[in-house]
Amino acid sequence: MAFWQSRSETTKGYATVAPPLLYAFFLLAVPLGAVLVLSFWSQEFQTIDRTFTLANYREALSDPLYRLLLWRSVKIAGATTIVTVLLAFPIAYFVSFHVPPHKKSLWIFLITIPFWTSYLIRVFLWKVILGYGGVLNSALMGLGVIDEPMTFLLYNANSVVITLAHAFAPFAILPIFVSLEKIDRSLLEASRDLGESTAMTFLRVTLPLAAPGVIAAILIVFIPTVGDYVTPRLVGGPDGTMIANMIQVQFLQLSNAPLGSALAVLAMLTVTVVALIVSLGIGRLVRAPK
């Protein structure tokens, strides 16, 4: 009887996880597998030569332009992640530790307001703000702070970082907030009772316990920003072009899907390596004896 009951519970478990697993397999694993297979083929005018070849990877790794774009993408994504997490942590900390419990839901609701508008609209708004004759330059000139408009705000890597940091800020705030909410407040009281200052309590208790949320925020921001091509296209200019823009060009303009697939695979591998290094590094840092 116990055996059949155990098998029944197992069957129910499989039935529960089957739909999302099938969904992930057909809409995530299969397309990724197709991109991987396509990267080992070659393009002959309008036809695909299915003969196995590493020529796409040799070209992608040897061409200075592709290496430059990949390295620039990592730098822009890294800068965006640092800026976003550094701005998100104080907000999450304030909401978790200083906002009354009955008002926390309202604050979380306000944080998610940027999601109400289209991503494209937000990008175009930043063009209006950062432009040569935009809101920021006009305001600073009106106040007499500058004599002529600043040209370094738009159509470069700076504008890409600013726009992406704003777009992904809620994604960073929420996981950090969740980790901070799980911290037992009695641990903080015990630290202060033992003579630790507020700053040391934060560094030795709060920050290590919030590390899972920080790591999640870093990954949530870094991974998609490496592959973003809309923001660099609209506000990046020549100095803000990223690897995703080149992948789009290979697929849609040059009709070289195999080379575009090889660039996509290399970008995914780069993101995986960097994400693992950052996650392991932060994990070891917070576990190190103080």
C-alpha cells in the first residue's frame, strides 16, 4: 500500500512539473540547440551549407571588430550592473528597514511603476533628456551652470549605461529587498549588544546575509544587458554599439545566420563565464572569516 501511495505521489509530482519543463524545452532549449547547430554550418549566398565547419568561430575570434564589440558589451553590461546595484541597494535597504510594514506594499508598488510604460518609450524619453538640446542641457544652461550643451551625454557608452540602469533598476531592487526582509532582526540587535557599531553590523551581518539577493540582482541585470540591442541602437551611437547589434546585422541584413549564431554562442559563453566568476567571487567573499 505504501509503495503504491509513493508511486502516486511521484506521478503527481511529475505531472505538476511536466508543463513548465515542456514549455522550457520547446521554447528555450530547442531554439538554443538550433542556434548552436547553425553556428557550425556556413552560408552560401541564399542557401545553407550543412557541412560541419569551424570557420565561423575562427572568423569571430580573429576579427578585431567582433572582439572589440564583445569586450565593449561586457564593459557596458558590467558598468550598468555596478551602477544599478549600487543605486538599488540603498532603496531596498530603506524600504526594508525604515518603511513601516503596512506601507511596504505601497513602496513596492511605486517601484514597479516603470514597468507600466513601454521599454521603447523609456528609451526615447532618455534621448529627450540627454540630447544636445534636451531637458538636461537646457536646464543647466538656463541655470548658468554651463555655457554650451554637453555633447558626451548621448550617442556613446555613457548614455547606454544610464538608460539600461534606469530600465533594470526594479529588477535589482526587488531581489535585494526580498533578501533583506528575510534577515532576522534579532541578529542585528545581538551585534549591537555585543558592541559593534552600526557600520560594522552592516558589513559583518546585514551585507553577508543579503548576498543572495545581491548576486541575484547582479545576474538579473548583467545577463540581459549584454544581449541588449535596442538601447545601443537608439542611444548608443558608434561608440555604444554592442555585440547584439552585430548579431542582428548578420541575421537580418547580411543574411549570414551561421556567423550570427557563432557570435551569439560566444556571447552566451562569455556571459556564463563572467557570471560564474562573479557569483563564486562574491560567495567566497561573504563566507570569508572576518
